[in-house]
Amino acid sequence: MALPACAAKPAGSEVANTEAANAQASAPVAASAAAPQAAAAAAPAPASADSKQAFSGQWAYRQSCGWQHTAHLDIAESGNSASGSWDDGTRANGDSGQLQGELRDGRLYLRLCSEGQASGKIAACPNFGEASAYVVREGAILAWYRKSGEAYRPYLKLHPAGAGQTVPDDTTGCEEDAADD
């Protein structure tokens, strides 16, 4: 699966696992998630657990400055499971693939596989790894948490990205970029 145009990488750039780039660009990512000290804290209570299809649809994150980080989840729920696709990248590199999900306690736990040339942290499709992330509704937003050791830590806040919807631009840290120019 190719990355969407908004997440396309320059021709000839190597596609790699985004965690390396995100480690270098921790300020933009941390700004979109909670502060590291709060990361180990329990996730917020999910939106009403009785709302059906709470995760289905297209979800996105975008940042037009700094590392120009973009991420997309396209989720289709069926009962307590889900399937779909994902992509996550910066101006330097990224990855994409398929996802499978399992709904537990108001959270959708995600198992990912990579269709890209990642550095091996995400299994190559069709081999899905263990649950390495989960998403939970926070009102109209989908909060993405990634596994770090035995805990899950806040990663990104995704917004609805269906037809006719505009995904807000995360401008956190953009002032610093302008000052560096």
C-alpha cells in the first residue's frame, strides 16, 4: 500500500520504521500526545462503551511544519473485531500496512503488519504481530497509544478524515522551526 499523497516521501528516500524518526523528533510527537510524565498514567476513560462502531472510519493526524508527521488509520469494525489499514511517517521516512483489532474494555487493541520496508519492528504482512497499540475514543478524537515495554504510552490524537472533513494541522513547535530559519 502506498502512503497517501499527504504522507508521500521524496522519491528515492528509504522507507523505514518511523520510531527512529520519532525518537529524533520527540518534541512534535510529544506535543500531540500527553507529557511523558503523564504517559505512564492510565488512559482516559473511553467514550460510552455502548456506542456501536465507535472506531470505524478514516482517522488522521497531520503536521505541516517540523518533521511533517502524518498518520492515518482506516478502520472497519465487525462485532468485537476490526480490520483496516494504517500509515505513519515523517518527511524523512515512514511505513504502512494492514491492521487487525480486538475490542476490549472500550479500547481497540491493534495488531499491525508492514507492507513497507521497515526495519523489522513491525512484522511483514501478512504476519501480524502482537498488540502493539490501542486506540480509544476521546469525544470526537481517537487517541492512539503505542506499547513501550509493558505499558502503553500516548502517541497521537487522530481526527475524523472522511470525505469533506478537514484534519486540523498540529502546529505545535512551528514557531521554533520559523526561528531556526
